[in-house]
Amino acid sequence: MQPPRPTHKPRAVPATRLSRLAGFGRLAGGIVGNVIGAGAGQMLKGQRPDLPSLLLTPGNAKRLADELARLRGAAMKLGQLISMDGGDILPPELTDILARLRSEADPMPQAQLEQVLVAGWGPNWRAQFRHFDDRPIAAASIGQVHRATAIDGRDLAIKVQYPGVAASIDADVDNVATLVKMSGLVPAGFAIGPLLAEAKRQLHEESDYGREGEMLVRYGALAASWPDVVVPALAADLSTPTILAMAHVKGVAIDRTAALPQAERDRVMTLMLRLLMAELFDWRLMQTDPNFANYRYDLNNGRLVLLDFGAAREVLPATSDAYRAMLATGMAGDDEGLLAAMQGIGLIPPDAPAAMRNTLIAMARDGFAPLRASGEFDFGGSGLAANLKDQSASLIAAREHFRAPPPDLLFIQRKIAGMYLLAAKLKARVDVAALVRPYTDPGSVSGSLQASTQPRDTSAASRSGAISTAVSREPAAGNTVG
């Protein structure tokens, strides 16, 4: 059965600085035109125009999503982050429009694809393959993925980077930042410079396929002792700085496992959280992008498939130790100690007003609820994700006091938040305290020594019911991250 294909019409990627700048110019011009028209309408009605409300309209959001999807590269990547992390600030109807950036991009036309492959492999590149499918099985922000069979019979997924995206990162970030500043969402005095610098650094790392290949090998070695985890093998002989070749691994999108029986969903999420603990404390190497597309599930043997290591980064020993101490304090129910720990690590600004501190502590208290529970915590029935979103909405009034946490913490917090969202989507029940306690209790055995989850029935019959009626409606694709 063939994997699903991108449904968007192929469109050439703007590869030069001038062509990408022109795209941002059209976008800004169109948004400004909409603002002027809407503002004039409000004035005719005797209303005082409000710039943020004029900017944050469904029409402007659609224009933004369409242009970022056309540009791809860092522009689209940042749009994905806005749509994921802006849900606490932007109106729901706007985040729904921007959510299209998290699905799939427009693939390259055949002629542009051929140019990229010739540049990477040479004019006779097809001689290396028994078969190369010119139609991508996925298209994302930085590249698209093709299925291929090497001349020696290896079943491969080939990730091909869009032309010009690496060279345009700095300009794209600056241009998107300008649009965000125009929206009025960034409070006056907010130090956005360090965040932009870190965004550029990470995007440069994600566009470096040589680095991603190294991280793929390194992470694969760390996970080799985990029988329930699969990391695709790197095909180094076919990889270049702009082409990443790896073993093709079948699996369905991780969020599709929501159709599995309760016990299986619990096992999947337990494995995901156990892996998070190992990344943070044992390996000190974390894949920090929580996009659900980076995780797939092999229905045949019940194994978790990990993809896309462009966002993998080392966790500093001091950061790991600080999280260990913060978890211990939070599990103990000591709110004052937790406040001090959060301020010490940089998650709460030192000059935050009392109302802001109280809200953040309330959010932390809710966030630690799974760790303080006795036995399994029901992510589906707790309303935890909704509570955290409601509480964060109250922070908008205190935006002028926002201080960006250290970048390393931002990426870790993003990963943790992503795992909570996935657990809620799967309606999983997990004994989180049992997973965390080995890392907070002195003298406990490290969690990495307990790599596998509880025993499971891996027979096809154990999954045939819910899988055949829900999950298997979607073909078992693999390596579909670009």
C-alpha cells in the first residue's frame, strides 16, 4: 500500500534573496492594505481604529499562511511555531488558519527537484537507484521526502532540502519578526533580539543535513538498547549537506494511535515520557521539536519510530541538574520552594509582579499534578491542557513583564508541553510519578536501565479491532518529515 502523498499543487521555491524579499513585500503590502481599508471603515462608523485588532483578522491570517507556505524554509518554520505556541494569545479562528502550516507544504516542481538532485549527486544520480519515486511522500518547511530503492536493495527515505532555504534563514527570521512586531503582540521593551538570534542558530542547525545525520547516528546509538524504539539507520554514502538518506521505516502518525485500546495508548505514552526522562537526565541529548509528525508508530510490532533530528540538541549538565531539583521540589508539593527553583532557573522573571507570580505558580501546580498523583494520572479526563491554556491567557495583561527564559529552557519546555498535549490527545493514563521518581530520589536506579515498557502482546490480533476500523484507514507511511 502506497503512503499518502502531499495534496498541494507543486510550486517552485523562491530560491534567491530578491525573490523571497519580494514575497515578504507582497505579504506586508496586502496586510497593510487590509488594515487601511478596515480602519477607514471603523472611522466612518465613529470608532477609533485599534491596530492589533485590524491586523489579527482571518483575512490577514490566511494571507500570511498562504505566503509562508509558498516561501517555505525558515519563514514557514517560524509560522509553524507561531501557530503552535501562539494559541494562548491569538484568537482560535486565526490559529486554525495558521494550522495549515503544520500539515504539509507545497512540493517542488519536477524541474526544480531535478536541479537540486543533480547539484547534490551529479548528473548520473539515478544510476545509484533501482527506483526513485519523483513524487514526494511528504513536503514540509525545509525539505521534502522521497521513497527510493538503492542499487543494493536498501529501502530508503530521501530528504531533499529546498534550494536557497539555508542562505535565506537570517533574512527570513528578520522579516517574520518585523511582521510579528507590527501585530502589537510583542510588548514594548521585550528583548526579542536574543530569541531571534537563537531562532537563527537553530534553523541553521536544522538546515545542516550533515549535522542532522550525525545526530541521527548518535541518537540511534543511545536508543539501541530500547527494544520498543526505532531510529532509522543513516545511509551515509547517499547523504550530502542538502540531501539526507536513511532507512525507510513504516508507521502511522503518532496521534492516530488515539484509536487504539486504552492499554495500548497508555503504553505508548508511558514510553514517550520515559524517553523524555532519558533525554533530559541520562543521555543529555534531546530531540526538542514536539511536532507530532516527528513520531510514528509501527502497528506490526508496537514500536515507536523517531524521525527528524534537525532539532536535536545537547542538554547542559547544569540544566539537567536544575530540572532534577525543580522536579523534586514540585513533587514534594512545596510551592514556595518551587517558586524559588523556577526563578533560579529563569522560568519566572525576578521582577514579576505578584499577580503574575501567582498565575505562574498556579500553572506549575497544575503542571505537576501528574507527578503528584497517586498511581496513574488520567490526561484525558483531567482537563489539564485546557486549564493551562486558560491560565496562560491571563498573562496577556502582564506582557510588559515578560522575560524570555534562556533558550535551552525554551526548547525543553516546548518539548514537555508537546508531550502533555499528546498525552491529552491520546487520553492516556500514566503513572508519571513512577517515571520521574528514579531521577529525584537519592540512590535510585537511573531510568535508562529500565528502557522497555511493560510487557505487551505484539500479535496482530491484539490490535485488529480498533486499528482496522480507524487507524488503518490511513496508509502506513513512514519517514514523512521534511
